Amino acid sequence: MEIKVLTNAEEEIMQILWRLKKAFIKEILEKFSEPKPAYSTVSTIIRILFEKGFVKYKAYGRTYQYFPVISKDEYRKTRMSSFVRNYFSNSYQKMVSFFVREDFITVKEMDKIMEVLSKEEKEKHKKR
């Protein structure tokens, strides 16, 4: 199944649902800072998320409780793969070089990242 790209508004609502795990529209609205969107706006976006396959719901009479069916990790993995493919010729090395060159990350931070990656790689091999 292809995971579709979310608009900014859809992603904002998904971030809230991923945190809450399940929620009614009223509970989602409570998590927005001021100025809060209209109830009908959130309701429409939730309906779009349902159509895109990101959420499902449980009905309680005429009220619906929504929950994510695509995890944040699944979405992150798909978006990152697409990002690296589209902007860095499918090369994570080019992406990291870009981040260092543009001062988004320091060499010292990169060394710490390498330590973490090395530990995770060792753990992965232990599990095999």
C-alpha cells in the first residue's frame, strides 16, 4: 500500500492523533493553540484522512472516535525515503554532507550520531 503525502493541516492533526492514540474531534480541537480552527474544518480534514487511509473510527451513536491506522514511524520512514530520493539522489551521504555544509549539524554532533549508529548496528547484528 502506498502511503500518501499529508498536507500541513492534515499532518498537524495526525501529530495530535499520534500523541493521543484515539480522540474525538473535540479532544483534537483542545490540543490546538489559539486561534483554534473551526470544528467543521477539523471534521473535514479528519474525513480526508479517513479517505486517505490514515485514520479509522469507532462510532458511539452519532459521535465518532478517531484513531490512526498508519503509525508515525511508518509515515516518517516513507517521507524520509522520498525526501532523500527526491532531493539527494537517493544518497544519505549527500544529505548528511548537505547538513554539515549548511551548518544544520556540526562535525561534533555528527561524531555523536556515528556513535549512536555504531551501537545500533551492533545491536541489530546481535539480534540476528
